[in-house]
Amino acid sequence: KDHRDDMGGVGSYNDSCRTLYVGGLKKPSNGKELLDIVQEAFAEFGEVENINIIHRLMIAFVRYRLRSNAQFAKTAMAEQD
């Protein structure tokens, strides 16, 4: 019921967070906007409500409408480059 020590897995049943932290983003070299790339990558796991990109840190926060979609995306995208 609690988060794992390494924060892996699908999270905690006690936490209703629908937002994922996405780090390690790279500036696109193909001319596409970073927002479009993140949207395309994460939309396949469910309805995305909001994406907040902090360009100077090259990180994003992706908020899903449903917690289950966020959990599925976290598991599916773990360890991706």
C-alpha cells in the first residue's frame, strides 16, 4: 500500500496522484516542438489533461484525467531512453 523505496512500480494506493514527472528530455532535432513530442508519447496511455514543460531543466509534468492511466504510463515508460 506504500510507495517502494526506489519509487518504482505503480505507486501507492494511499496516493491519488495523476501527474508523472518526466526527466531527461532532449531538445528535438527534427524541428518538432517538445510539447508535441511529449504529448504524442504519453497520449497513447490515456487522456492527458495537461503537460507542463520546464525548458531550462528539460523536464515535464504530464497530468492524466485518470489515475489508472498515469500508473499504466509510468510502468510502460519506465527505463525508456
